[in-house]
Amino acid sequence: MRTAYRVEDVRAAERALMARVPEGALMQRAAAGLAAACGQLLGKVYGARVALLVGSGDNGGDALYAGARLARRGAGVTAVLLSPERVHGGGVAALRGAGGRVVDGSGDLPGAGGAVLRADLVVDGIVGIGGKGGLRPGAAELARAAEESGALVVAVDLPSGVDADTGEVRGAAVRADATVTFGAYKPGLLVDPAREYAGALRLVDIGLGGELSAYAPAVEAPQYADVARLLPVPGGESDKYRRGVLGVVAGSARYPGAAVLAVAGALRGGAGAVRYVGPAADAVIARFPEALVSAGPVPKAGRVQAWVVGPGLGDGHGDAGERLRDVVAADVPVLIDADGLRLADASAVRKRGAPTLLTPHAGEAAALLGVERAEVEASRLDAVRELAGRYAATVLLKGSTTLVAGADGGVVRVNPTGTAWLATAGSGDVLSGLAGALLAAGLGARDAGAVGAFLHGLAGRLAAEGAPVGAQDVAEALPAAWRDVRRG
Ligand SMILES: NC(=O)C1=CN([C@@H]2O[C@H](COP(=O)(O)OP(=O)(O)OC[C@H]3O[C@@H](n4cnc5c(N)ncnc54)[C@H](O)[C@@H]3O)[C@@H](O)[C@H]2O)[C@@H](O)CC1
Ligand SMILES: Nc1ncnc2c1ncn2[C@@H]1O[C@H](COP(=O)(O)OP(=O)(O)O)[C@@H](O)[C@H]1O
Ligand SMILES: [K+]
């Protein structure tokens, strides 16, 4: 797992560690790691032009000490001080001692903008975990100049202007090509929209690990090995029932395709068998002769280990409402998606005894929360936690950096494999079948959601390879995604 910790926990761990090491040691470790990363990005340090954007706190201190190291290796380093009256004095002295220049960046001064525009590398040391809100106007202008200059932009600890704990970007922020972060990842580095501002991530070990073990991460991103451990691979004793039978209630006369895609996700995602119940049985059987189909009702469908309900149900008229109620009342794990989210009775969902996994996209989440879609997209971590609490369910919030939160308020999983190529009609239906198959195989709701999102994202990437794909292509690529994960 790639783990990210809250700022208050990082600070507490840093305090504990600082009490045991010589003063300034942590900043020197940070600066050494930062300078090394900058050197690698530049390729050749000697003769490179480096501009440091330096704020009033220790984030600026890191930038100054790293700048001093680069200057000693022959780079031409200019520090632009955003608040010259409040700056890390030791860092300025070190930079000057190494032959670096220092200019006033607090006003509309040509020296500051010029240094940025001429730079090969801009180091963003404006603010780190002490930042509040977006960049102030002067800093925002320099950040814009850095973006326009074509220079490589490296953020120190996190891109200035983004919220470290929430991943929110409420004002101007630095767009970095890479972020060198210290001690631990911060949630905002893994969760959009802030993640997009961070670029490639690099973690510098400053010795914080032991101290951090006293705290639980706020966010974790599963990696290949984590997912490989959870994949339900059949063994010698397996039969189709033990692998997991998934019931699917999806599709309608108007939207038969949603049923086909959910069944596709389930069968390619490892279900031992799929029982489809609903009006799209003909379409399902035509595409997947291996599916077991019936028109209903749900209680007569036969035994299943989990249900998926919702994709393409339409307005819930006719028998659809009854099928939905029957599934919500079932005592096996249930995944509710799409129209099912809108139509399900919230109190019936909350009262369920067996695990429940809700899989809204931002628009559906916004409707359930009674807020605007843009608010969910701006504040994804808050939204997913809030929904999980309200519904006493595990919630998978789809979109860029898909999140999975449990009702217990614990660590939120963030999916690292997503790709915007997945933003294509019906790909969510495939995910519902896939995650449903994982529930049927016996994974808990949080694991089923996280593993499902991981495989789905990987399948999207493998199918797309940089070109458009349809939802069926994503389903067809699921076995390749499985193989990829098992190979590690
Ligand atoms: N505490 C430690 O042990 C270590 C801290 N390190 C660095 O220290 C940083 C945290 O330092 P600080 O606590 O001094 O905080 P920061 O340097 O992140 O920023 C705090 C300063 O920025 C100002 N500020 C806040 N929001 C602003 C905004 N939107 N625009 C402009 N100015 C703003 C504040 O008034 C304050 O003076 C970390 O991010 C990391 O880079 C590293 O040196 C590693 C060790
Ligand atoms: N910008 C994006 N980056 C990564 N993944 C995305 C993005 N936009 C959408 N997706 C993914 O695409 C899928 C779309 O699902 P959904 O919105 O339910 O579509 P549909 O209802 O058409 O199936 C989800 O898995 C979602 O996470
Ligand atoms: K920064």
C-alpha cells in the first residue's frame, strides 16, 4: 500500500523525531533528497539555471538548502523571496555561501519574473503543509510564469496552493512536473483535483517511519502486490458455486445494453456463474450463452452469493421497483449502482445486515447528498466519507482517482490505475459486474471495490493504449488485467 497521512499526524511524528535528532537534521535530509531529485530531473546540474520560489516557512527553507547544494554543483541558482522580511535565515545564508543569488519577489519586480522565465528548473518552496487556501496574487503570478516558461517545475513537499489533507484546490496553485515529498505522502498528493497538480511523486525518507506507525493513514493506494494477494484465484477444490454466483438485476426494455455490460464485467471478472433477472434476458443470453437468465421474481432466481442492482433500470416502473426492493432486502452482499442509487429506499439500505457497496459517479453522489456535482468533484474525499456515513455502507465514488470509503470512517482507498479513457458510456456498468463478482467470491465490500477499481482501470489502460475504447473493450480486457496483476 502507498499510504498517506494527515498533516497533524505528520507534524506530531516530526516533533517526536526532532526531539531525538540534532537541530536542523530533518531539513538537511529533506534538502538533500530534494537536491538529488532535482539533479536527476535536470540530467546535468553544472550550468543549469535554477529559480527557487521561496515562501516564509520551512518549505522555503528546504528549497534554499537544496538550492545551495545545486549551486555547489555548478548550477546558477536564484532565490525569489516572496516575503523577504520573513524567510528562513539559515537557508538564505547557505545559498549565498554557495554562490547563489537572492532577489526580492514581494512586489512587481522584473528580477523575480525574469529569473523564473529564464530558468531550466523552478523549485516551488512557497508553502508546504503549513499552507492555507490558494496562492496569494504575487505567488500566483510567479507560478503562472513558471508554467509558461517551459521550465521543469518541482514542488517541495506538495504543490503550493493545494490542500494537503483533502486534495481540494480552491484557488491558484502550482502545477508541478514532479513533487518531492518528505517523510510520508499527504492525502492531497493521491486524490484529485490536487493529485493532478503534483505530477510524478517521489518520497524522501527522512526517518519518520517509526514515529508514524503510531498513526493510521488517512488514505491508501493499493499497489500490484496488494491486489494480487486479494484476487480470488480458483483452487483444486473450487467449483462454480464456490467461486461465487452473482445475481444481476439490471437493464430494461429501454436500456438492455446495461444488463449485457454488467454481465460481461461479472463473467470476465471471475464470477463462477451469473444469474440475470430482468427484461433484458434475451439480449444477455444472445451475447453470453453461459448466463442463467430469468424474468423474475428475484426470490425465485436461485442461490447467489451476491447481487448487483441498478445499471439501466430506468425509472423503476413496472417490476423494476419490486426487483430492487427484493435485492435490497436480501441477506447477501449487494452492490447498488446507477438508477438503483436513485430508486433505493435509503432507510432500507441503512438497515441491511449484509455488506452493501454503493458505486455512484460524482453526479449520482451529488444527487444523494443534495449538493452540486462540482462540489463533489472539488471535494471528493469529504463526499465519499459523508455518503458512507449517511448510508452506513461502503461507497465507491467513481471518476478520476476513484475512492472507496467504509462506513467506519477509517482509511479511504484511492485507486491508482484509473485513466480518463474509461469515461465512456457503459464502463461503469462493467465495473458494477466486476466488483459484484468479487463480492460473490467472498471479498469484503472495501476490498471488492478497491480490487474492482484497480482491475477496471488497468483493463481500461490495456484496452485503450492511448486511443478511444468502448465499454465492451474494457470488459474484454479484464482477463489481461488479471494476468498483469498476477505477474506483478
Ligand atoms: N517539520 C519538519 O520536521 C520538517 C518540515 N519540512 C518542511 O516544512 C514544511 C512546513 O513548514 P512550515 O510549518 O513552516 O509551513 P510552510 O512553509 O508550509 O508555510 C507556512 C508559512 O506560509 C504562510 N502561508 C500560509 N498559506 C499561505 C498562502 N496561501 N500563500 C502564501 N503564504 C502562505 C504562513 O503564513 C506561514 O508563514 C513542510 O511542508 C516541509 O517542506 C521539511 O524540512 C522536513 C522536516
Ligand atoms: N476522468 C476520469 N479519469 C479516470 N476514470 C474516469 C474518469 N471519468 C470517468 N472514469 C471512470 O469511468 C467509469 C464511468 O462510469 P459511469 O460514470 O458510471 O458511466 P456509465 O454510467 O456510462 O457506465 C467509472 O469507472 C469512472 O471511474
Ligand atoms: K511547495
